[in-house]
Amino acid sequence: MLIRSSVILLWLIFIFTGLYWPKFKILHYEKNSITVFTWGDILEPTVIEQFEKDTGIKVYLNYYSSNEELLVKLKATRGEGYDLIVPSDYAVKFLIEDGLLKTIDKSQLDFWKDLNPLLLGHFYDPENSYSIPFEWELFGLGIDKKYFETHPFLPSWKLVFDRNLIDYKIAMVNDPIGALQMAAFYLYGPIKSLTPEQTPQVVKLLMQQKEWVEAYANFRSDYFLATKNCPVVVASSSYIWKTMRMFPFVRFVLPKEGSFITIENLCIPAVSDKEKLVYQFINYLYRPQSVATHYHTFGFFPSTLHALDLLNLDPEAKKLILSSAEDFKKFYFTEILLPQQQIRDIWVEVKSVEY
């Protein structure tokens, strides 16, 4: 009887375990996990894999392709289901205004003293109460040095807007907000909005520019430079820097009039209840080795200064990362110059022009 009872008990335990163990495992797995909503090219998979191995915390990644997509989804869900997000500067401001972000507990961060002070205290979060600068980049001009050995060269936005100088094809950003701002900056300098008198002039310039635009591209403009289809492209420093490593004739140039900066930030949605795990992940991302890995993979400038010796920086990149406060004043943030529906309508109009 004892043997039979023991056998039956063992079988019951075996069956119970087989039926319910996966559920227990999943529940434990979900509790020990975080969900990150991010750009597709900003978090290095090997760093995340090593973090999971070192801590036992699972990281789920969901991706968006624009700040507008991030804003729409966060507003629709109130941030439910996300534990960490990676918005650009101007998007942080909207998220704060909508009450969607949790206050950052800076005492939980191991690296705060190592952050580049030039990246702190900006318009979108003056006290950095809700955001931590993660990586940043500049928009400028990727150029073919060989081409300009035999052609006049001027480090200026004129290289993409002045028809009197241009007898070549260019690649232009495929972002209506960015394209509108660059054209407005060329005509009027740094402004916060466009007047009814200025708007038609900006539209006219973009429509005129289309005559020498080979392609509108956000993520592959460096391709047109590397393949010598275009001697000038408008692109972010991260993409051009990666291309420079493979093609020595490529160079990144900041226009003398000034350029545009984008700071990508880490923020915690207000509804997340996994702060302890999130802070472990954030601190891991800012370790010097993690910072170096991200730079070598993606080319974004790091927000901390404690890993520069690991980055193998060329002099131009180092000069930009260590920009003086005076130089930094010539880096301007993205502004929404017109209502977004009007911007979309203008972009459709520009794209519809045929030459």
C-alpha cells in the first residue's frame, strides 16, 4: 500500500509539474523582464544578450521608426506595457506635457557625474527630471573628397540649396520636419516657427531643390555617397562615420552656418512598475565597454565622457564630442515650424514635382 501510494503520488507530481510548470516559468520570466520601446538601430544586440546572461533579466525589444509613431502609441496606451523608451529631444517635451513619464531617480544611476554637461539642461527637460541623454548625433554633409579636389568646395548649406553652385546630384533627408527646417534655416537662420510670408519661400526652395535630388533617404544616404552616385548627401554623423571607416574618400562636414543636433534619451513610462530592473539595465548600458560597443556598431556619439579612450576616435570625431560651449551654440534642435498636417501636405506637394 505504501509503495502504491508513493507511486501514485509521484505520478501526480509528475503530471502536475508537466501541466503547470510552463505557466510558473512564464510568470517568473515575465516578472524578471522589461520591455523596451526603441529605434531599430540604437541598442547593440550583443550588449543586451550579455546583460541577460549576467543578470537573468529578459529584455523584450519593440521598435518604432519615428518619434511620431512613438508619441501616437504612448498616448494611445498611456505607456502600458513599456518599461523603457528612447525618444528624441523634442518628443520628450510632448511626453512630459502629457504626463506619460516617470521622474528619474538620479541616485540610482552610477554614471550621472560622467555625463557630458553640454547635453544636460535643454529646453525639452531643463532639469533632466524625466530624461537621461543616451547618445547624440549631428546632421551635416557627407562629401566625396575626391570629387571636390577638382571642384569648388564651400562648407555651407549652399552645397545642397544654391542652384548657382550645384551641377551634381545630392541625397536629401526623407523627413518632412527635418527637410523643412533645413530649408528654413538656409533662408532665415534659426527660427521657432514660420510666418505666412516665409512659408511659401521655403516650399519654393524645396520644390526647386528637387531638380538635383537623386534620392530622398533617411537611412541609406551614405549608400549614394559610397557608390559615387552623389558627391554630397545630407545625413546624420552616425551614418557618415560608419561609411568613413570603409571608404577613405568620404568625409563629414558641418556647414559653417551651423547644423542640427539630435539627442536620444532614456525615459521610463509613468505606468512601469519595474524600476529596479530598468535601472539595472540603464546602468549596464552606460558601462564603458557597453558605450564603446555601441559607438563602434552604430556611430552615435556617447553622452558620457568616461569611455573615450576605448572608442578609437579619429581627431574630427573627438573634436565634435569635446565641443566647447561656444561651438555647441551652433548646434540647433529640431523645431516643429508648422502644424504637422500642413508639413505633411507641403511634403506631398514637394514630392509631386516632376523634372
